[in-house]
Amino acid sequence: MKTFVIIGGGAAGYFAAINVAERQPNLKIIILEAGSHVLQKVKISGGGRCNVTNACIEPKELVNFYPRGQKELLGPFHQFSTNDTIQWFENHGVALKIEADNRVFPKSDCAQTIIDCFLGQAKKYGVELLINHRVNEINKQGNLFKITTTKQTLTANYVLIATGSSPNMFPIIKSLGHQVIKPIPSLFTFNIKDERLKDLLGISVPFANIKILNTKLAAQGPILITHWGLSGPAILKLSSWGAIELFKKNYQFDIEINWLYKKPETVLALLNKAKANNLKKHVALHTPFETLPKRLWERFIAAAEINPNTIWAELSLKQLQNIVKQLTESHFKVGGKSTFKEEFVTAGGLDLKELNFKRFESKLHPNLFFAGEVLNIDALTGGFNFQNAWTGGFVVANAIN
């Protein structure tokens, strides 16, 4: 009997195991887990709800959400894309829903639903799960692979490495002759200490433009004020596209934010209109911009050096211009990063040049496969990293089948 060994489990590993097991009843399938807990990243993803995928259907559009892996994933997404993922889970008893922002979640709003699906299917098809089996060595012996773990030695005809961004596996991958690009964080929030943001936890702006000064990096979207600085889709997008450049800067850089996503001259005109309509009202108590929270408006008025008791009729052109600058060109110093929630995504991993993406197979060793975050592929938040895992796992299963 031939044997398929999956190292690391995780999303891509379980998906591959189930898709092979459904079609290859005579193939022995073993999943090796280094620890005693399985599918932990699935469990914490999406705030515990598991953002399964995204409703972006077209592969040519889908690849635009991948700062690394964009070109390589186009073909695989034609084999297995987001619609296929949604159909697969529903065929396996998991009802899904598409939210307004195109993110896809289980209707249960619970990641355990996905975990139970995988474990149930694995049990149904006799997939063997070995926990606390950390891999120490992989050796090629003819057409077979000899895998030495902390507990035993296994021989496999097919091997899938799906260990995510765990650094423990990289020396073993290198020992097989492969190149590994050192992983660095690619999905993180910005640490900022600034009086304008102090004690405004939870306040958000629905659409802003943010750019990193002295670079070409810029993004648009919602911004969220946190305990430690700034988060939200626009910040996370910047962190992902700028992962390598920001790492080189040691996460010390300056940003500029246009909180209204409007041109300065447009904002000045709106302020003049507000002044004409509210001559006797206090400036700090009346924001003319619906998308700008009142408390944040008050901070910008203070930063523009305007007394909170000032009424609109008293504002000079210079003061109006100062407000415009705060709203459209406010600068902040970033002094570090924080992990986005409990999810940790990295740029780095197996060099993509060494993988045949028609099969997700090593170009050096036939029947050695890689899928998931162990590859130098990462994506923006929104279910895209999981889609890479499902696609990789499915393509590997097709190759083995």
C-alpha cells in the first residue's frame, strides 16, 4: 500500500488529505502534527469565526490581493477558486454566508464548524492523525521519502509539507536542496504615540487615504484607532504590500493621512461653507464632515492651535488652512508594529521559483509537495490566505490522484 504523509496539517494539509482520501481509498494517509492541538490557526482566524474565503470570483481579480504569489497563483485559481471553495464546504455540510464586504464565513459564525468538518471527514476516510510527532529529518531514498519524527520513522511515496510559517521546518527544507526566503511579518498594525489619537480607542473613519512618506506605498480604506496606534483595512493593506520595505526600515517611518479622502481645496471650500452657516457656533462642537467622528474633529481643532471656545465667525483664513492641513495632510511617526489580532501572517518561505504550480510540486524532488504559508505567498486580510491554502491543497490532491 502506498503512503501519503502530510507534515504540519493546518488548513492546506487537511484539505489535501480529505480530497485525496475521497478518491484514493487504498492510499494510506498520515498527518503529522508537531503539537497536541490541531488547526489552531483556523480556530483563531476571523476573530474565532474563520474567514473561509472571499467572494471575489474572477482569478484575474483575485490574484491582485496577493503581494507575493500574484503571478504564480493565476493558473491554480483557474483549477480551484473561491466559488469552488464555497461549493466544497457546502457539499461537506458546512453552510456559508457572504457578508457585505465579500468575506465568507460559516453561518454558525464559529471556526469550530470548519474544524469539526475536517476532523469528521478525516475520521470518515481513515486518515491517521499523529499528534506530538515533530519531524526531525527527511531523507530521499530512491523514489521514497524517509521521515524521522520525535517518535518514529515513516516511509512515504508522497509528502506534502504544509507547516505554515513555522521556522522549525525551514532547515529541513533547506537540507533537501531548496531555498527558503526568511519570513518577516506581512500583516500588522502601526504603533503610534500621538496626542491626537490618545484615548480614542475604537473610533474609526470609513474611507481615508494613507501613504508612507519617502516611498511609493499608499492605500485607501477604513482606518481604526487602537490602544497602540492605527489599524483597519487601509493600514493592514499597507503593511502587507510594504512588508519588505518596512522591515528594512525597522518599522520606524512617517505616514501622511488624508482623513476625508478629499482634495485640500475641496475641504477648504466646505469649511468656508460651514463657517457661513454656523457663524455663532463653537468650532469644536460642530464638525461639517459626517464621516469624521466628533472627538477626532476636536483633536484636529486643538492640533490646529484653535481655542475650543472659538466660534466659526472668528476663524481666520490661516486657521481654516491649518484645519485643512490636519484633515488632509496630518503626519504621524510610526514607532513599531503589533500583530493583527491573534493572526500572524508572514512574507517569506519556500522560493516560488522552485515549485511547479501546476501540481504544487517540488522541481527538485518528484512527489514532494508544498502548500499554504510555507510558500513565499501571503495575502491581504479578507479570506485570501485561506484561499491560497484550499487551492494548494486541492491541486496537490489532484496531482496525487
